[in-house]
Amino acid sequence: MSTTLLTVAPSPHIHQELTVPQIMRGVIYAMLPALALSVYVFGIGAVNVTVIAIVSCAFFEYLICTYLLKTKSSVADGSAIITGMLLAFNVPSNLPWYIVVIGSAVAIGIGKMSFGGLGNNPFNPALVGRVFLLISFPVQMTSWPEPVASWSIDGATGATPLGLLKDGLRVGDTVPAIMNEMPSNVDFLLGFQGGSLGEMSGVALILGLIYMLYRKIITWHIPISMVVTIFILTGLFWLINPEKYADPVFHILTGGVLLGAIFMATDYVTSPFTHKGMLIFGVGIGIITVLIRLFGAYPEGVSFAILIMNAFVPLINRYTKPRRFGNKPVTNG
Amino acid sequence: MLFDLNNKLKTFHKGGVHPPEHKLSEHAAIEELPLPRQVVIPIFQHIGKPPKIVVERGDEVKVGQIIAVHEGFVSSNIHSSVSGKVGRIDEVIDSSGFRRMAVNVRVKDDVWDESIDRSDNLVTEIPFAPKEIVEKIMEAGVVGQGGAAFPSHVKLSVPEGKHIDTLIINGVECEPYLTADHRLMLERPHEIMVGTKILMKALGVDRAIVGIENNKLDAIELIEKVSREYDGISVESLKVQYPQGGEKQLIEALLGREVPSGGLPMDVGAVVHNVGTTYSVYHAVQKNKPLIERVVTVTGKKVKKPANYMVRIGTSVTELIEASGGLPENTGKIVSGGPMMGKALGDMDVPIAKATSGILLIPTFESKRSEVYNCVRCGKCIEACPMGLEPYHLMLLGKGKNTDEAKEENILDCIECGSCSFICPSNRPILDYIRFGKSSVRKAENNQ
């Protein structure tokens, strides 16, 4: 008789190939174009901040797993690396190293591991870290470096386009006058603007989006609904009074809308399950972002909008349950 | 262009996945497997009550002779698939993994019961009344051959007050690897068509639709051509999507009707029979031949000769594997059925049953489950569930034995297709816990 040992397990006996570590790797690949451009524009500072953020996020997760939770370290699943990268994408490239480390500790420690690690956190960890830093170190978090590459732009140094807009409006300038001193929307799309490390280039971010859609890592629902909502709302205000409100394309290309829509709001853990829920989530982020930008004190508002909508996710899930099969009225005949 | 065309095809509209098809044996014509030296015929192969054994050790039996008689209505007759001498009548482990009664028959010659017409000529005339048809199907022990093994005569007995307008013939074969139904459609199209006419007559319907997935273009073309000779039968090609072969999914795909939760296809005016079953119905009614053999696919990535065999019920799985070139080295799992819903066997000496559609040999490197990660709440299981359930949630409810809430969340609607476990990027054993939850809910119901 043969002595082959057979595995006996319940069905299914096959599994699709996209697993969590592969998805995480895919997201990292998708962020590379934006990172590359950032390094080109901001130089070695961008590399430093990114490396420090990734290493400290992974290190804190390892520490917490090993010494506090006493479980197997979950660093290998790759999610801590993404949190580190996203945190770096959301801060200026000249941020002092210790602030980056503090931000990483908050993102991983409070934002993720305190809830039980991957899959259990209600808020996007990188954004928790970012908002903590924004409130604790407002000066360092809003002094933007001058691009080291020789772009022939002046307006984009020292402050973000949205910051310039807010300041200009505060002292009574009209939007067209402020815009005259800023690079064109085409420049914003390519990435010739000041700002956080990863938010400058629309093109690089959209490349990442296309890659993630192609790999079926995310669906279009959240990014598109969020961007379209911002476009429509800011567009309406712009049509009503172009002297006071900037055009919708400007709003979409600046201040992290694309970074947020593509990489932050689409985080599996902190976004709704169903497509319908995702659409509500995206529209909600869009509305809150526009409210903060046009009527609030902060020039941008994507981070807050996402965190606020994160809190609504359980509620959205509750009200957007899939329709059960068999509840359709019978049409016999 | 082809892509557009594919999208316009009918399919079901909720959930679904598309595993790699691997139809390795689709070009292998059906071969008659040589008679084994012995068969072990399990007595309880169907859903319902086990039948009563009517032979004793030492009895001489012929091919097609009844050896166990149905008990009650939802039950099925069992016939000897070979001629020879009855040996031990004892419990064996069958493909369900349970110990169940089985009759051993030592094969001697190949003597058939005289009432069976063994000729190949096609009999298209159907002289029987609907009631007689159902009776003949019951006598012949025909059960659903798609996997569930539900007695076919029960599905043909329409209760008062229900109106059936469409018969659906299931030629979907959505499980990867399996090709038994595909080959049967290619090689025995007329028998399937006459079988369909018989079922139509029994149900009193004048419309039948054969649903076939678009990865079997040759079968679609052939059945379309042949069906023109038979009134009321049409063919619909379907977009490839798992689990389209599920009754509820197929009815929705073809008719746009959803079988209500806890209901039966009859509730929406439809009855579904598999092509293999239809083929057996033809033989039962026109040839007096009971269900004693069926087509079984033997397949797997490392199998020397992936093939389709016409096999007598009760033949050992070992014989089929030997016929296909022996057990490949590093085989880690033997599955009875397809990779999505089949049962892993613990032993190669398991007998082929009426519902065994295939034997799949999975290499060791694919037979173990991968590392499990935390649920990342990606929602892919919800997207994949063809019943509109929330598998991640049902898994937690099943794990926590929260039977009340699990029932409220329609856990009993789960058809156990495995799409959720298949798609889960964290490799979570979702379906295992849902099954556990379902049985807890059933237990709680029975205790009330």
C-alpha cells in the first residue's frame, strides 16, 4: 500500500493569489512615482523623512507586538511600511527627524496598535499621526521647503498654494489677483508646487491610482466620488463668485485632495465595505473638505475630512448592507 | 470585440468569482472504464432517508438488479452496477467522510437484467403519462448528478397550487477542472434532448432552456444545432462566472427571478436538472436502465492522462487514478468533485457514488492553506457572495456561537460555494466558521 499522507480539509481547495502582503506591496509600488518625484523636487530631505518614518513605524510596531502584546510581530504584512510612507507623504520634507519619529509613534501606537493592530483601527493611522503633529508642531508642520530642483517658479516656495490663497483672501485680495502670482494648474498637475512630500504631483499620484485599479487592489468608488464632489461644490461657488472662490481644478490639484482620495481614503480598514457605502463615504469627505476650505480656518482639510468620515464608517456599513438574494419581488410569468 | 460580446451574455447579478478554469480534460472523449474486480456500493448516496437493503451475503445479482429499496418519498433506490456475488454488507467510509452501509459485490461476467435495453439506438417516442415517467425515474434511482444528489422524482412532483413554466437544464459546469457534463453534451446530445423532453412532459411545461457557460463553445454550438429538432428547447450561453451552476444563480441568470430566502425553485415557476441527470432520465424512462454508471472526470495539474470515464457506481477511486497513469508524486490532496465545493478524501479506496462528478488530484504545494492574517475589512467577501450576505460577519457570529443574530443575518441562505474563502486576501477560513454557524443554528432550531 502507498503511504502518501493526504490533506483533508473542507472546501474550497483553491485560493486566489492576491494576499494581504501582496496587496500591501502593490500599494507601496503605487506610491513610488510620487516618492520619486518628491525626491527629485525636494532632494535628499524627502529621502530622509521617508526612511525615518518607515523605519520608526516598523520599529514601533515590532516593539509593541513583542513586548506589550507579546504576540508574533506583524511587521511582515507590510502595513506598517505603508503607514510610514503615508505619514512621510503628509509632512514637509524638511521636518526635523525627531518630529517624524514622534509622528510615527503616535500613528502606530495610538492610531493602530492600541486598537489591536491591523484591521481593528477605526481611524487611518497615518492621518492620526499627521493631525497630532499638525496640532503639536504647527510651525514646523507648515513651513515648506523650497524645491532644490531648478524649477522656474517663485510662488510655490514658503507656503502651499492653498495657504497663499487663504492668506491673500484674508488681506482682501481677489482670487484672480492671487492666482496671477501662482503657477498654472498644469504646473500643479505635474508637481511644481510646494507642500507635503507626497502631495505635489497629480500625475504621479494618478499613475499610482491606475496601477492599483489595474491590480484590483482598490475600486474607483471612493477616489472618484470624493474628487467629483469637490469639483462640483467648488465649481458651484466659483461660478457664483469667481472673485472670491478659486476654480475647481485648482482645488482638486492642490492640498492633498488626490493623495487623500487615492491613498488615504481608500484604506481598506477605515473605509466602508460595499460600493454604495464607499460612494457615501467619498461624497462625505468631499463635502467636509470643501466646507473646511471655503469656510474654515485651515487652508486645506482633507485629513480632517477623512478622519471625520472614518468615524462614520460603522454607521455607513450598518445602513448599506448588501441586498440579500431572494428579496426581490417575484415576477412570475 | 470578443470582450464586449462576452459582457452581453446573460449571467447572475450578485457576487461571484472567476477562478482559473484549468479544464485539462475537455478534449478527452469519454472512455468506458474496464470492469473492476469488485465494487462497493454505498447505500446512502442521496439527500433524504437511507433505503432498505434487500440482498444478503452470497446472493447472485445481475447488472441493474435492485439491492436497496427507497424508504419513504424523499429517498432513492440503489441497484447493483455489476453482476456477481454479494459479499460483505458492512460500513465503509464513503466520499462524505462518514461511515455508511455499503454492499460489496464480487464481479463475475457482465450479465444484465433482461428488462434493460442495452442497444444504442435512440428512442425519441415518449408513450408514457407524466405520472408513469415520475414513477420510472423513481424506480431507476435517479438523483441529481450535479453534486447535491437530491432524488430527481421529488423535483418532478409539483405540489398543488404551484405552477411551473420553465424547465432549466444545467450544463454550466462552473467548477474549475471538471468536464464530465461538457463531454456528455458533446457525445450524447440526442439522449440529453430526449431526456429534456421527458422531463418537460413530466412537469407539463412547453419551455426548456439549456444553460451553458461560454467556455464550452463547441457544446453550445452542438446543442443549439441538435435542439432545433426538439420543440420548445432553447440554448442560452452564459458568461463564465462561479457559482453559476448553483440552482438559484442559474434561475436568476436565465429568468431574472430570485428564489426567495428559504424557498425552492418551484416557488418562482422553475425546475432545474443537471445534464448528467437528464441523460440518466433518458435511460431510466426509454431504456429501463437504472442509474448504475456515470461520467467521472479524473484530473489535476500533475495527472499523466486527464480523462473522462464512464464508471460503474461503486468502483474504487484507486481504479480511476490507475487508469489515468497512477497517483502522481507529491500528491497532497484527493478531492471528490471540483476544487471549490468538492470533498477532500482521506483514503483512495472510496467508492464512486451517483453524485461523484470528478476526482481531482492536487499537488502538495497547493494542498496546504497559507498563513492567516487579520481581517483588513476590504469587503471582498461581501462583493463575492452570490447570496448578498456578509461573510466576514457571519464568520464572527459562527465563531461566537451567536445563533440568534446569525439566523437574522440569513446565515442559512449560504450555499457554501466558497467564494468568500477563495477571495479573502487574509486567507481567513470564512466558510469553515459559517458552516459551523449554520449547524449551530439548525441545532438550536431542532431543540425548540
